[in-house]
Amino acid sequence: MTDAIVVGAGPTGLMLAAELRLRGVGVVVVEEAAEPTGFVRALGLHVRSIEILDQRGLLERFLDEGTKYPLGGFFAAISAPAPTELDTAHGYVLGIPQTTTERLLTERARELDVDLRRGCGLVGLAQDSDGVTAELADGSELRGRFLVGCDGGRSTVRKLCGIGFPGEPSRADTLLAEVKATASPEEMAAVTAEVRETQKRFGIGPLDDGWCRVVVPAAGVATAPPGLDELRSRLVAVAGSDFGVHSPRRLARFGDATRQAERYRSGRVLLAGDAAHVHPPVGGQGLNLGLQDAFNLGWKLAAELAGWAPDDLLDTYQDERHPVAADVLDNTRAQMQLMATDPGSRAVRRLVAELMEFDVVARHLTEKIIATEVRYDLGDENPLVGKRMRDLTLRGGRLYERMHAGRGLLLDQTGGLSVEGWEDRVDHVVDVAEELDSPAVLLRPDGHVAWAGDDRGELAERLERWFGK
């Protein structure tokens, strides 16, 4: 029996597997696809995901293969001045194709000896008080103490567990394609600029080696895969030209369905990423939301498997992440409405654009996208508690450099505190950060503040609350 079975080798599953292996958990990842997809769906990483990578010492390898872009106001594709005073040391968007993100996360998983099995789909599962039995498509079985479904919006795991997935079906499909085209890059850029004055769901531009990426609204909602003729007709209808597109290597349609799992846990089975929530892709939040789910769940599940987790620690995964996803669903609903082309929606869009000229509004809406505003309700009125801690400059280096091992961390500016009894789970760093207006902070392995102050009794209570006895 392995400790954990992760179903799905997308970014969420790979991040989760790495977080578990970092803590010595035995992990088997099963993935239906025999090879990684070559289709670029997501195009970048937002601030919170960049911080996560930095906290685990992975950021440099992503920076080497990505491109930094200024972090301007981009809610619903509304151009606005970059907000000031964002609470991060990473004030940029990292442009990096999903295919590259998956490759780098796969390399990380391999470095940590994750057992990754491709061409190995899940077709059934059964659980009991000791574990979960996964039935695979080849007729074999795999036994684990826990199983996590990271297998996308059509999650087999979610369906097998009978977990409801309420919400709204797709009302507006979009075609996504990678094709060759006879039109020049200059023509594509000029037409895109003109069309996007009114239709924000359109774009065509070069990738590499003569390939182009096309995004264009579909005529309606459908389930059948699109063909080249449909793509051409939609380009003519929306942009007045089919740009001479031909030789498609990938064609897909995606909708704006908005759904969220009723619960993220069923006994020894949990859900993360798109298996737990789907929403329109506006703002590029889907992949990032899944990475952040995995970062929250990984240390908690590892603690449960190690035997030191407080009784309700694993349940805090849903308590904390379900509201975050619900907020993302709401902001994508709002963005889709703002991107509609009817007169009422365009009027509201103009009003929101005016409001985003105010820095406080631009910052508020931008922080929803980049997830730096997320604060978990940990039952403490201290404004720091529940927030994720930004990277701080210490006299002895950077805070995030001290978090690569994925343990808890007490940043003690007084030098008079202690983590005695929890040394195997929490690092004690005596150092000073001029940006930190608190004598000390206790950070969970995901970087969120569990306690702040200088009261030794309160510190001991919080250590026990989050790191067991």
C-alpha cells in the first residue's frame, strides 16, 4: 500500500505530488494520457503562484524559461494603470506556457522520486476505514491510504464519489486552435487590435516555427470537437478574414461553465484543481488556483499520514479553499459579463474602466486575480493572522529562502521565543525584518500566518493547533 494516490498529472497533481514527497510521503500519480499534452491552454503564472515556487526554491528554473510582464490592471481585459503598493516582492506576471509549467513540475516530481504512471486511467474506486482501492483501466488495482482527484473538470474521481457539482452550464463557447496561416504577423496584429475594441474574446498571433494561436467566439454551445471549416467561418464572422488558416495541429472548444464541488472531501478521497471547480478562463486563474489548492493540501495531508496532524487539520483544506474558489467563480462571472458585447454590458464596462483609474479600485480587482488578498479565517483579530506572508528581506537573507524544506517557521525578532517540542516540524529563525511590524510571526508550511505577537502562551497554543502535540 502506498501513502497517497494522485489521479491526474496536470499542474495541480504534479504540485501536490511534489509537496507530499518533500515530506517523505509515498506517492503514486496515475494519468490516463500516455504523453503530456502539447496544447497550450494557460499562458502564465500570477503572483501567488510565483511566490509558491519561490518558497520551494523552484522559481529560478521557471524564470529561466518564462518572460516577466508588468503587472498592470487587467480585470476583464480592461487596461488600467498598474496599482501601487501591492503586497508582494514579485510584482509581475510570468508569461510561460502551460506545457512548460507541466514539464518543469514533472522534472521536480522526478527529482523527488514520485512514481508517475502514464497511460494508466482510473475507472473505479472503493474505500474503507484503512484506505482506498483504485481500479485502473488495464484491470490492475492500486491501494493507497488516501486518494486525491486532480483529474480535471470532468473528474472521474468526483463522479465515482457521487460528489455534486452544481453551477451553471456553458452559455458561450470559445474556439482555441494552433494552426498555420498565410496572413502576416502585422496583419494579425492590426486586425486583433481593431476587433478587440469591442470583442475581448478574440485574438490571433504567431507562436513559433510558423504556427499561430487563435482564440475566437464560437457561434453557439456544442459538444462536438470543432473542425477547420468552423474555425474559418467564425474568423470571417468575427474578424472579417480567415487569415488563410490551415493545417491545424490542435483544435478545441471550451465553455464558460461555472461549477464547484459541493465538498472537497469524501472520507479518504479529496479533490483539488479543476476537479473541484471550473470557471471561465478570463484572468488566467484556473491553473494558478489549482497550484494553490495543492500547496494548501500537501502539508496537511502529509501531516495526517505522518500521524501528527490535529484532528481537524485535513478538514481545514475545504474550509479555507472552498471560499477562495467561490470568489474566483464570482469574479469570472463578473468579468464575462463585462466582456459581453450588448449595450448594457458595454455601458457597465465603461463605468468599471473609469473606476479602475482610482488606484484603490485597480489594486482591489488586481489582487483578486493574483490571489495576494487571500486571507484565511483562523479566528484571530490580528490583521496579519490568516494572510500569506510576502517575501521579507532579513538581515541574514530572504524569508522565502528559509522555507524551501516545506516546514513551519517561527520568525522571531525578539530572540526570546522557542519551538521546543516542535523542532521536527517548525524551524526557529531569529532574525530581523524591517518590513515586519510584529515581534514575531509563526508561519504554516504554506506561508500563511498562524500567529503574530510575543506572548509565549499564545505561541504554544498555536503551535499545538497547527502542528499537533
